[in-house]
Amino acid sequence: MGQDPTVNAGDDATETNHAARFRSYLHGGTSSLVSTLTTIATFPLYKTVYRQQLHSTLVREAVAQLYGEGFRKLYRGVAPPLLVRTLQGTLLFGVQDTLQRRASHLVAGRLPRPLLQAAAGVGTGVVEALVFTPFERVQNVLQNGRNDHRLPTQWSVLVRLSAEPLARGFYRALLPIMARNALGSGIYFGLKNPVRDALDQQGLSPTASSFTSGAVNSLVISLPLYPLSVLVANMQAGVGEEETRGGVRACARRLWASRERSVALLYRGGSLVILRSCVTWGITTAIYDRLERGSST
């Protein structure tokens, strides 16, 4: 008896789906790996901004702090963001694509495609927060100069945080990180393709359209969500019961009071970090879209 051809067709479709899902993870990881070069090059700038977020200092004061600590400590704390940056693209694009494919079967065309992509992005942001909050926690402890003497190495930070309850240790500030990542990923995936397609229609090259789409999306995301990053930095900088007292609301009130209830002070250093984010996400988006176009031809 001959084999039913529909079986082979079904197997081929399954293999194609698996290949497409794997491709989104691979392309996301590759695009983020390449963009880690910007993380290395701009890390001193990021660290300057971090000090501004933490202490509300002027640029020259933050630079003076880093200069006083010496060049040897300038890249202290760079390992977690490098690792996160590489893994983030893999998770971000791969999980979003997986969630979108599964959701598309459930809603069966009842939602516009950009809205479906945004909803999958929100879910991806939640997963991202659960996976990467410990990395961000370690990074923020390492970048706080006040921890240099009692926690001189990355290993000492890991040991110290592992001795704390999760809510005060590795998962300190989980809720604001989850809100920031979910909203950010939802906006990014909801706007990425529509903005790119609109720019394509204006005659821009595919690479330029993708880069501009990523940069514009990053600007739209970073401006309203920057205060959440400041809150996270302040919540995660310290270690120990005394330095991690209070939940999100109490920490937000203390932060607002320390900034003299001034939006300008709350956004101090924001222009630099937003510019860096625009460049990084522009590059990441351009590389990812180029890889996707190459694999579909």
C-alpha cells in the first residue's frame, strides 16, 4: 500500500515551522551579538549615566567619580550586560515569534497583525524579566562604587545575593523591570514593521528603513519608561536588609523626594542613555531584518 501523501505534507509543514522558529532565535542572537560591540564601546558612557541615575549628579561629577576609581575599575560590571545583550536578542525575537505563531492560531485573524505582534511582545517582555532580572541585579551592584570594598568581585556579589531571600536578592525590583520590559517589547514589536514599511514606501533602502524603525521605536519606548530604569537602578544598587528595605511604592516615593520632585532631575542623564539605546536598537533591528530577508529568498 502506498503512503498517504498528506502525511508527508504534514511532516514537511511541521519541519518548516520548526525551522522558522529556530531561525528567529538564531537571527535574534546573531543581531544582538554583533551589537554587543556598541555595548563595549559605550560602557564608560553607560556607567557615567548609571552614576547620575543613582546619585543625581552632574556629568562632570560622575566622570570625576569614575576617574578617581581608576581605569582598572572602569569596566567593572561589564560582563553581565554583555551576556544579557547576546542572550536578549535570542530570547526577544525567538519567544516573540513563537508566541505570535501560537496566538495567531487562537485568534484566527480576529486581531490586526500589529496588535497581535504587540501582544506577543508583552508576553515576551514578561519572560525576559523573569530570566534577566538576576543579571541586571548583579550588574547594578557591581557598578555602584560604594560596594567596591565589601564586594570586590563578581563572585563575592553572587555569593552575597544568594544568601538573601529572592525578593531582596536576585529578584529585587522584579515588578518595575517586568512592567518596563513588557511595555517596551509590546511597543517595539507593535511598531517595528509598520514604521519600517512606511519608510520603505518613502523610498528608503531596506537597511536604512530597518535601522530608522529600530531607532525611532527605541526613542518612543525610552522616553516614557526611563523613570522606571532609574527606579530599578536605585532599588538594585544596595545589598543587605538595610539597603533593600521597602517595596516599589516606598522606593518610588524616596526617589521622587531625593530628586526634589523635579522631572528634570529624574531624567538627568537620560539623553545619553536614550541616544545609546537608539543606536544599539537601530543596529540590532537592521541586522535582524537583513538576516530574515536573506533566509526568505
